[in-house]
Amino acid sequence: MNNILIVGATSGVGECIANRLQDTHVVYTASRGTNARHSSKHAAWNAVQEAFPEDFLPQRLDGLVYCPGSINLQPFERLSEDSFREDFEINLLGAVRVLKASLPALKAAPMASVVLFSSVAVATGMPMHASIAAAKGAVEGLTRSLAAELAPKIRVNAIAPSLTETPLSAKLLRTERQRIAAAERHPLGKIGKINDLAAAANFLLSSEADWITGQVLPIDGGIGSIRKFN
Ligand SMILES: NC(=O)c1ccc[n+]([C@@H]2O[C@H](COP(=O)([O-])OP(=O)(O)OC[C@H]3O[C@@H](n4cnc5c(N)ncnc54)[C@H](OP(=O)(O)O)[C@@H]3O)[C@@H](O)[C@H]2O)c1
């Protein structure tokens, strides 16, 4: 069975990815909280504070998914330098830390796959997104650079979601009005579901995606690329 490390599997997309893989893969998880379902293979790790515990990793890692992220939407005037630093820490540097620690194990696999998370707000400019778009833009740069550096044995791709219903986005979807407005902004008339992102991540991890690397896959209800005329 393939070994997969999912950082951030206590909630949201990471939890769904772990649930979908657990019967067919050996799933390792890491996050600040505990993960009862995968407790024997769970490392307590704060991505913004410490190096990843290398001794937790198996010798061979076939897949790595880094899920921690942020949605810090504010006008540029209100975004402090610290806000930019915090978004950069959790979205980019946390991923860099676990990637550095995991590289020997990823190299030991015949073909490994890394999946990172970006945002639709990188390729499509959106108001209030300066800090998160800057941090996720760095994730996209990392994705393509590492894909080039680590080919042909390690594939590196990212998923760029639009608004998806998870604990992270709950504050943006508190009222019925917010939910309807968010759905209507998307050409497909709805916001994303956790499964929409988990299915894409599981595809990128699988051998079905063996000829895909250096890509940023938009999973966004069409909002990043098409307009509807009324
Ligand atoms: N949801 C959306 O609308 C949306 C839109 C665009 C992009 N994205 C991106 O998609 C990815 C997944 O988002 P999600 O909505 O599934 O997020 P989520 O529900 O907040 O889940 C994040 C996971 O990461 C872990 N985590 C958070 N901070 C951590 C830290 N400092 N150290 C270690 N683990 C940490 C959390 O576990 P603990 O709390 O136990 O640490 C949790 O398991 C993120 O990168 C996000 O930026 C999401």
C-alpha cells in the first residue's frame, strides 16, 4: 500500500482526502490538533512554529498533501505587514518545512506526488485578497519550480479553489444572503463542496495523473475563467 502524508486532516478538505484514502493507503497525518481516526500515525505539528518531525515519516512516501491555509480578506489599507507575514508563514513556509523534511522519503518512492493548495484569487484579481493572493502566488511559484527540479520522480501540482464550504470559509457563509450571493457569483451557480476539492487532490495523488506535473488545477465553479451573459 502507498504511504501518504496529509498535513491538516483534522478538518475540511484534508479530512475528506484522508477518509477517501484510508482503506487503500497507509495515511499519515499531521496538524496542531489530534486526529482520532488516524491516531497511531498522527504527529502533533504546528506548521508555523517548528521544523517537521522527520522521525515520524516512513522511509518511503508516495504522496504528500499540504492543506493548512488562510482566508484573510481585508482592504489593502487595513492589511498590516504582519498580516502578509502570517499568510506567507502558513501558506508557503509551512509547506516548505514539510517538503524539506519529506524529500528523502519522497525520493525513495518510484513515483511520488505532491499536492499543494493555491486559490482562484491568484490568477484572477479580486478585491480584499491582496495578502492571501500574494501568499498563494508564492505557492504557485513553488509548485512550478519544484516540479521542474524534482521531475521525473516527484510530481508537484497545486489546486486553486474558489469558495468552498469548509470550517475555514464558515465566516464568509454565515447568513443565507451571503450563501446565495456567493453561489450566484459562480457560473455553475453554487459554491464548492469539500468533495469537489478532495476528488481533485486524490486524482493528482493517483497514478491516473502520472503525466501531470507543474500544474495549477482550478476547481472553482468557472469563476476564474468564464463569464455568463444575462
Ligand atoms: N475553503 C475555501 O473556501 C478555500 C478557498 C481557496 C483556497 N482554499 C485552500 O484550501 C486549503 C484547505 O482549506 P480548508 O478549507 O480545508 O481548511 P480548514 O478547514 O481550515 O483545514 C485546515 C487544516 O489544516 C490544519 N492546520 C491549520 N493550521 C495549522 C498549523 N499552523 N499547523 C498544522 N496544521 C494546521 C487544521 O488542523 P488543526 O487546526 O488541528 O491544526 C486543519 O486540519 C487551504 O490551503 C486553503 O487556503 C480554501
